[in-house]
Amino acid sequence: MFDLKYLIVILIGIDFVLLGICVFLIRKIRLIPKAEVFEQGISLFESLIGDADKVSGQFKDQIRIKYNLIKKLSMQLDNRIDHLNVMLNRADTLLAKEIGLLQAGEQAESFSHRQNEIIEMAGKGFKVEEIANRLLIPKGEIKLVLDLVAVRKERLKE
């Protein structure tokens, strides 16, 4: 019996040693692929973060370009609105003069002088762009004056 106890203790000891070796090997085997997968994951995330940073930089540049373009277009639109308001005011004045609602005044005289210059230059064969450049008047205003003259001539024919 004494020998049997030693034998059982030795077998249990060998089982513990084998169990410890198995656990050690299983852990080593699990750690090897995880380390590689972990490194691959880190490198993948690093490349994704780098790409995202590059794309965000390009996006920021595009936003800055679009902002400047919108700002420029807004300024041009404001200028055109101002020119349209000036032209509308002048057209109202010219129409009021034609109908007889406007009394003779300084503003009417300056308009009639300018109107006469436009009509004379158009009569000499100058194009709208040439008249605009020489008199420093917007093309739309010149077209408006010439259209009003044409309307006036049609009314006189009737």
C-alpha cells in the first residue's frame, strides 16, 4: 500500500505538470495569432486614420474654396442689385417725364442730357457696349433708354 500511495502521488504530480504544460502551450498559441492580428488591426486603423485625415484636409480646402466663391458671388449679386435699383429709379424718372408727371428739375435735366447722349451715340451706329464704355453707364441702362425711345416712337405712330 505504501508503494501504491507514492505511485498515485507521482501520477497526480505528473498530471499537474502535464496540465500546466498544456495550459502554457495553449496560452502561447493563443497569444501568437492575437499579437499578429492586433498588430494588423493597429496598422489598418493607422492607415484609416491617415486616410480620414487626408480626406478631411481636402474637404476643408473644398469648403474654403466654396466659401470664397459664395462670398464673391454674393458681392457680385449685391452689385447687380444696386445697379438694377439705380436703373429702376432712372426708368421711373424717365417714364414719369414721358407721361408728364415729373416737373422740370435738375435730376430730370441730367437724365434728359444723358438720354440724349445715348440716343445720339446709338444714332451714330455705336453699339451698346461702346456706349456703356464711353459714358460709364451700365449696359442695361442703355438698353432701357433705347427701349423707352422705341416705345415712345411707337406711341407717336399710333
